[in-house]
Amino acid sequence: MSEEHSINFYEECLRLGQYLSQEEKVSLYQYLLTSKRNSYEIEARKLLRERVHTSFIANGEINYRFSKNVVSYTSREIDSLEFPSAIRELYLGKVQFRSVDKLCRFFAQAEVDVLSNFPLPGTDQNPDRSFSFNTIPYYDLNYYSNGKGKLRGLLVKLRKVDSEILIKLRTF
């Protein structure tokens, strides 16, 4: 597969927004988590130190806040006026190296949520739809068991092989 084809596939994901399939979103989450790991770790340490952090993906802006061992994020379309209330929260605990790892997963999840709702221009999107996201995030093992327990989710996740979509993204 050519590099140009892979770049176009990643860019296509940034434009698809609400039309990304569940499999594409999970693959994109896994891709972002591995490919942006170093920058996520830097951003995580910055968030823990400064208590706020802002990032951008596709046509969305993400505002992270950290208070009392809980991190939350809100998002909005770039250039819109206000942020809604917190979309997702995560309890971090007191161990910093563990918190950085959790934050990396949280950042990847937030980016998938935001690019699904605020894609780059290019695909006809429904302007009247509300912000949508999975109730159970991809970093929670309950996602892989459809809410039937973390142990079952771990077993399903361990048996899961990389999808063709993830392989396509990784060749980028």
C-alpha cells in the first residue's frame, strides 16, 4: 500500500465524522493511542502540572480540566462561542505514572469523540444533530464485553486481532 493511500485514508477518517463506523472509531482510537503516545505523555504531564490543557483535532477544540484527581473534557467546534458541560470524566488516583497512562487513553478517546462530531469539511454532515459518543469508552474493558464485566472484556480484547482498518492506518 502506498504512503499516499494511507495518508488519504487517515485524512478521510478526519472528514467522515458521524459516518465513521464503530469499527473505524475503535481502530482510529487504537491508532491514535500508539502513534501519538509520546505527545500524549507530554500533554498528560502538562495537564497534571497546569490543571488545564487545550488541544485540537479535525474541526474541534478540546478543553481538558484536572481537579481533585478527576480529569474531564469539554469540546466545541473551532470558532464557536462556548463550551458545553463536561462530556466525559475519569478518576485518576494518586499514582502519577499510572495517571499518565490513563490520560493517554483518555486523550485518544476524546479525540475520536470530537473528530466524530466535528470533522474537517468535506463530507455532508447533518447540521441539526447533537453531540454523540459511546457511553462506554474504548479504554474501559466493559466496552469489549458490552457492559458484562471487565474480566470478560479483557478476554475478548486479548483474543481480538488487529482489524484491516487499523493495519491500513498503521502503514501511514
